[in-house]
Amino acid sequence: MSLSLIVHVDPELDLERGEGLVRRLRGELTELDVVSVAPVAAGSVPEGAKGADPVTLAALVVAFSASGGVFTTLIGTLRDWLDRQSGRHRISVTIDGDTIELERASAKQQQELLDAYVQRHSGG
């Protein structure tokens, strides 16, 4: 199973700092029990995703096992990363053509959206 994600960093952040944030996120994702975390070739956009905008720094494809709760852990890692950031970053996550956009929201709002999204894609 795989998903694609696009990291949109705060438009007020300089490019070098934004790239550093994305590298750290990618590092966190590779520490999970995933098969791979690979960048999407420049100029291409993951299937089902909206076109890249000027503040998009990273498009990644994450391959993972459909069992063992990896998907839930992966989504939680993305949410935690966003919560630790002070800027207006957001992450678009697409799986099977279904996209959810994660950004800083109240914990309750974000959890409700994430629970519904995870349920749709974890067979539960």
C-alpha cells in the first residue's frame, strides 16, 4: 500500500529553512515501520493530488504494509510534526485518489477528520 504526500510550507518561510523542515519530516517518516519514503520526481505530481504551488517543497511517496497499524502511526506522525511547527504549514495526503489536507486545527477538529480518513483506508 502507498500514499503520496505534499508538504506546503509557510509562504513566509525562507527556502533553506523550509527545505530543512521537510528533510527532518522525511527522516521521521523513514524511522517508522514503512517500506520506503521516496521523493516524487521533479515536475510530476502524485496521482489524485492538486497541482504544486510555489510554496510546495516536497512531494513524497510512502510505501507501507497495510497491516499492523502502520497507516495510523504514519498519520499520527504527520499530525505531530505539524503540531510542533510554528508556521502555517500543511500537508496534503492522498491515498487511492482520496485526499485530506492536514494543517494546524483544534485537536478535536483534526482528530475527527483523521479518524474518518483512517477508517476509510484501514478497512475498519
